[in-house]
Amino acid sequence: MARRELYNAIPEFLAKRADAGQDRLSRNEIAEAIGAPAATILRYLDKLISDGKIERVGATTTTRYSLLGPKVELARQAVISSPAPAKLTVSPAWSAAAAALIAELNVPLGARQPVSYQRRFVDDYVPNQTFLLPEALANDLYNEGRSPGQQPAGTYARKVIEPLLIDLSFSSSRLEGNRYSRLDTEVLFDAGTADPADKDATMLLNHKRAIEFLIDDVPSYGLTTMVIRNLHTLLMQGLLNDENALGSIRERVVNISNTVYIPSHVPSLLGEMLEQITEKARHIKNPVEAAFFLWVNLAYLQPFEDGNKRTSRLSANVPLLLYNCAPLSFLDVGDEDYARAKIGVYERLDTSIAADLFAWTYRRSIAKYAVQIDAAGVPDPFRARHRETINEVVSRIVRDREALGAVIAEFKLRDDEAARLTEIVRGDISRLGEHNFARYRLRLRELEQWISVGRPLID
């Protein structure tokens, strides 16, 4: 039974048993009736409880599950009678150039001229002089997506690792035809293991491990062909018939469906172009342009036996990670739009559709992870970097009655940094009290003396 079917089958079964007069059932009774392992049923029961669909009564061996009290009939109708909601599809607002290219690609395959790999697409590209994304768009996306302040590479991604693991794994796998829903992906990741024969589960778990490699290790390695090859190995382990093909330049012919593009079959050229793509991407100063360059060119080159598109999607995150930009998780990208974007490059060396799609989905990623960071209450990076300075300034103002401006001037900061520090210290001084004085290395007696004379703050 597919995971989404299992999620729906549990409340449906509980509703039917409630109609028959038995509204509370044990986990084992549910598992036996549905035909799934008890441990799996327990994970879905927990999810259904958190989603407000069922309730748990009792503890340990007396635990029973049922639909929520007076809502049984409504829930039964919702599960059994209501039609499944229509799938909402969303797409970018295509530019004139992209719309024209889409029209050209609507010509039947038989009427399109077969084309092979054109190395000039990479050879003619000069980092920081040539742009695959419109230069203004690349700069706008960089300004929108970058994390404020100076932080170690990978800091942004580590702050949003939990939703990123789900988003990127699910979105990338779905574009490969994976049957798992987002909920299924969450349950699978909670379990951590799956039947090796379940290729869809293996694909998702491989994505999770590859993303963890990106976040944990790539900041130390930087952007290299070694990193890209290892991403391919992690993404494809257990999915290729020949384990020797993991991370290796292919020696076999590959064919791509629904296009007249024929990739190169020369291993020496594939290896050379992979090196050149990586080298040029490494020298691109704008990480968003570098991400787009990698995404487009790795898929176009097809250097590996299989898994090239998913490798290109994760590789696109490397420059974003290294420059502390919001990650790219391909949220809500549709199969048809994605195929059009790639075929436009394959057959016409035209990035119009790809650029529109990339900008659209990257802005969705930026918005998603900005909310995640806000919800997590991530500390202000400026405050984190100047924590000791802030503590010293506050303590000297309270303990020694020194002037705020004079103390800050001693640290010889830039004007903008001095202004920001002044703003933070003023806020901390206004909130200073018995509940938080210790963080500034003050004693209670010193705080009380300062308060007794009117909380003075000399500018």
C-alpha cells in the first residue's frame, strides 16, 4: 500500500469500525486489519494525531485510537465521501522570450532537427563577463537571497537544515517520477531506513545523505569535480546496476526522452568538460549565476550514466552554500515546466525558459527559508559577532558610568558598525534588570546602585 493510501486508510478504517459500534482500537488491531507492520502503523498514528484527525486514549498496553469524539461522522464523510482535492499547478509568468521558445518547442519531435552536444556553450562563457542569467536578475536574486553579515560558509543552510532536507529531497525526487508524497518523505526520514527493494525510498534517503554531505563537508572542500562526483555517488548508490559507475564519467550511450538532443558519447570529452564547467563556476563571483551555470551545464553535458539532472540540482546549491545564500530547493516546480527548461537548452542553447523557472523557484525558496529562520528566532549575526563588545560597553556604562559614545569609539569600528552597535546597546540598557544582568558580567549590587540613581546613560 502506498504511503498516502496508508495515511488515509487508517481514519477510514476507524470510521467504519465506529459505524459498527467499535470506536476504539489498538495499534495491533489496526495493523492486522490494514495489513501493515505495527511499527509503520504507529508512525502514521502519531502523524494523524498531530494533524488533528484521531485521538489517543490510555497508555502503554491499554492505548486505543479513535476518531475525535463528536467529529466521527464528519471525519468519516471527509475520508470516505469527499472527492480528492484537485491538484493545484503553478508556473512562472513567462517572459516574451520564454513564451516564444515554448511555442517553438511545441513542434512535434519528428519535425525538429536532431542536435548533439555543443562545447562552445561552455568554451565561449567567460566568468563575470558572460551571463546565462540576465545580469540584473542575477544581482537582484543574490541581494534577495544572501544572508546578512559575515558568517562561515554553510551557516545559512545549517539554520534551515530540517525543512531543507524534506523540501529538496522531495522536490528533486518528484521530478524523477518518485511516487512518495511529502508526508511519506517525512515519515521515511523519521524512520531512517527502508526496504532496499523500494527504489523510491532509496532515492529519497540518498538525497537526504547527499544534502547532509553538502552542508557538513562541502564548506571545507569548496567547489571541485571531486565534490560533484561524490554527490553523484551519494545520490545514485543502490540505484545503478553497475556500482563502478558511481561518480565515474560514463562510457555508455545515454538517450533522453522527448527531445532530439543527443549527448556526447566520448568519455574524454565528458571528463574535460566536467572539469571546465567546475573551474568556470568556481570563478563566477555571483553565486546565483554560478548556481544557474552549474544547473544548466551539468544537465546538458550528461557526464554520468544516470542521475545527471538530480546531480545538477544539488550541485547548484554548492555556490549558494559557500556564499551563505538561501538554498535552492526547486519548490513547486512542475514536470512539464522543468522539461521545457531543459529542452530549451538541449536543442536551442537558449536559457530563456530555464532563467524564468530558476528565478521563480529560487524566490519561493528565499521566502520559505526566511520565514523558517524568523520562526526559529535565529540570533542577529551582528550581535553574535560583537557579543563580547556589547557586554563590555553595557558593563562599563552601568559600573563605571562611562559615556556611550566614548566607549564605542575605543573599538575603532566603521561608522555603520558603530551606529548599529549604539542602537543595540541602547536597547539592551533599556531592558536591563534583575532577570538578565549576569550576561553583562555585572553584580546585582552594581545593577541596584545604577538603578537607584536613575539608570543614567551618558551619550
